[in-house]
Amino acid sequence: MDRIVIYTDGGCRGNPGLGGWGVWLRYKGKEKKLKGAEQDTTNNKMELTAAIKALESLKSKDIAVDLYTDSKYVIQGINDWIGGWKLKGWKTANKKPVKNVELWKQLDELNQAFEVTWYWVKGHSDDPGNDMADLLANEAMDEAS
């Protein structure tokens, strides 16, 4: 099965504040860059949005995905917490509603539609993929401000 490499990043200027997300996809020597911005949002929403937009952009379900993010919130949520949230009716261990639940539901559906392997990468550590996704997120915020 073919594999696509995706780097995602999201950020905010103020939290909440102006937010941006960036995605860099690489597949068979080709690349695609995606970005967007939202007013009055949060870091976590932008990190989730980046992963959602990345997976939504894929044309074929017959592809394996290596998705890299610097968000421990996204990595832990998708790998560790989401199963429990769903069993508890989208409540946390403290019986509180899961924050950003609509985004988590979207991401969960996309995660199940593809064969995604999730990787955490340290942000701002000279990883070329993470640097590109960060640059795209910042460009989106610059363009929106």
C-alpha cells in the first residue's frame, strides 16, 4: 500500500485569538500545501483543524498515512483518550463534556476511514516538515490579520 506523509500544525496569536493551521503533504515526489485561519479560536482547535483538513484532502481511501504533529493534545486524544470518551458518551474521566467534541468526532471518523499512523514531533526543533506546517499556519494568520 502506498504511503503519504503529512505534517500538520496549528497556532494562535492569543489563546483564544486569531488562529491558523498549516498542512504539508508529500506523496510520490509531489507535495501539496494547505492553510487556513479563523478569528477567535484556540491553539487546540487549530491543531485539530489541521489534521482534519489534511485527511479531508485525500482523494483515495486506499492509502496509508503517516501523520506528524507537534500537538501532544492531538496525539494523546486520538491514541489514548478517544476510546474512553466514546464509551462515556463523549465525557472525560471527570464526567465533563469533551472540549472541541465536534472536531474530535470529525477527526475520529476520518481516522477510521484511513490507515493512519500518528507521530509526535517536537515543535520548533528544525524538523523540515514541522517547520513547513508551522510556516503555513503563520502565513495564514498573517494573511487574515
